[in-house]
Amino acid sequence: MSTEADARRDLAACYRIFDYLGWTELIYNHITVKVPGLEQHFLINPFGLMYREVTASNLVKIDLQGQVIGDTRYPVNPAGFVTHSAIHEALPQAKCVMHVHTTAGMAVACKEGGLSMTNFYSAMLYNQIGYHAFEGITVNPGEKARMVASLGPHRYLILRNHGLLTWGESIPEAFARMWTLNRACEIQLASGAIAGNDIQIPREVCEQASRQALQFQPKYGAGTDVFEALRRIIDARDPGYRA
């Protein structure tokens, strides 16, 4: 992702991957990526389009104040700007930010206890998740500092009553983190529908599992392999996102 053109193609592919996985909410929710070489600018989806309609050329470039850079006929969702600009501005290393309203993610976000340490995937995330209290629709710039404080040193944020957020130093890393968090939520949702008590994973086992989850680290690909595997599916279905 060395140029803006590369970033646009990668981000458009990511939107199509989200559509393929069913991680969509009509025209809502967002994935953003900083423009290489222009750390004050980032790309976001054009508001009003479905994820399957996003292409490299129709992504909108905005600055950290929400001003559109260049020409576009599409608006930007204010809620998306506030949430994503908060992370991009506060954390220079946050190249990509993802936010979803999956059913499983929102269900866990509605639970007082949050993500439970009861399954293979949640154990990988032990002590790595921040929680942010619901303040209504995210259009108030004053919430940005509180959201960043809730995130703390983590790369995962569960927005109470709202949904899931991850960030990474690349699109594949943020994706791998989101997939793992959402998968943990899916399993928690499914296990909660079965009679009987869940088996709590001991703290020391969770600590070990989180240390062993190396797939997020650059040395081990940081999600690149799985992202490219999914991109091959998208290319076979419709490579038009590259335009």
C-alpha cells in the first residue's frame, strides 16, 4: 500500500470482502485508511452506496476536520467521520480503522459482561479490548477524546450497545483483528442459546492463548495471507472494484 492508488484498490477490495462476509448494515458503517504520505487525509466510503458498489475511484478523501479533498459527488456520513477521525488523529500508527454492526457483535456489546472468556477466539483477545459507553449517535466531536480514552492501549474496542471497532497498521491487520473479534462474538451468541453453563477458560490459559496468537504480528503476516485469499474470491466474482 505504497501509493494512494494502491490504498484505494486495497480499501475497495476490503469493502467487497465485508459484503461477501455479510458484514454490512445497508449503506451504513465504515472502513477507513490513511492516504500514504498524507497522514492528515484518509479514505472513506461514499455515503449512500452499498459496500458492493464501492470502487477505488469513488472512495472519498477527507481530512481530519471532515473537509472533502478533491472532487466527488458523494457526501460523507458525519457519524463515520467522528468515529474514524478520532482514532486516526490520536494514533498515527492507526492506518486502518474498521467499525461494524454485525448481529453477534452488537449482541455482545449489549451484554453487561461484554466478551466472555469462554471460547478459542475470545481467549486470544484476553485483556486486549477496550469498552466505550454508549453516548447516542456518534456525531458529537466532543466524544472523540472519550472514545480514544476508552480504547487506551488496545486495538479492539467494543462500543457498548453499539458494535465493534478494530484498528491496525495495515488493512489486513485490522481485518484479521475484526474477524477474530467478530468470530468470538458469534460463538458466544451461539453458546448462549444452548442450555447449560459455559466453561470459563482459566486466566492463565487465556494469557497463554493471547501470547500464542501470533497471526496479528508483521513477522507472521499480520493478516496478509487471509486478506489476499479473500481478495482472490472477490476478483473472481467481480474485479470491477479496482476501477
